[in-house]
Amino acid sequence: RPEHLGDGAGFLILLALCVADLARILAAACVGVSLARYITSVGTVLIVVVAAIASDIFSVFAGPTEALVRADSPLLDFLLLVFPTFGSPLGFGLGLSDFIFLALFAAAGRFLDLRYVATLLGVCAAAFLAVTAGLLLARPLPALPFIALAFVLVNADLIVASLARRR
């Protein structure tokens, strides 16, 4: 709580929470890069894109994530990383799955000889856009569709060319 940050112990707790969040982001990124090693073709990554978009939309609007939010489950403290924002008492949250797929798409771009730097910048910008849209609409939005579509848009011509070569 903000009123407890005035003493030394509050600062140490805040620092520990920041380190814990960074560790969870790093762990999620490691999982994403590890999973990306199993994506060996552009066709496979497109299947992952479609499955990720569908599952995240379902989860946030009618599935498990929506049920956890409605029940105010303590499990959300583990699954979501909540970042404070100005003008919003609750801040915004990104799920660990968003970080996993962000790393997965960036690494898949590298492993499949797509535009790695552009992919990394595009998926990060898409995550920021998803958070901004959620804050402006004052409702939780799934970030994964933004991230997945950014991956496809950044690499669209290379994806089409790769699929054309396979025929």
C-alpha cells in the first residue's frame, strides 16, 4: 500500500516485487524461446497465430480468464503482471501468456529467417497498443491478438513467399 512505502521496509518490499515481476517476465520469455524451437515452418507458425488469437479472445471474454477476474481469484496475482498507470486506479495487466507468445513470435521470426528486429519491435508495439486500447476503453482486452497480428503483418510478404515456394 502507498501509505506503507514511507518507511524502509515498504521500499524493500516494493523492490522485491519489482525483481519478482522481472523474474516472471524472464521466465516467460525463456519458455517462449524454448517453444519457438519446435516451430519449423511458416505454416506451423500460422497455425500457432490462429490458435493463439482464438484461445485468448475466448479466455478473456468468456473463458477461464473472465471467470478468474469475475471471482477476483488470488491466482490472478500469479498469472497477471499489473503495471500502474496514471488516471487508472487499477493500472493495466498483461498475462504471462502474452510474454510467452511475444518471445515465441520474436524467436520464431529469428529461427524462420523472417524480419527479427522488425518482428520484435512490432510485437512490442502491438502489446503497447493493446494496453492503450484497453485503458481507453476502460475494459480488459486480450493482448495476444494484437501481438499475433503484428507478427503476421510485419512478415506478411515473407510468409506469402515461403508458402508459395512450398507449393
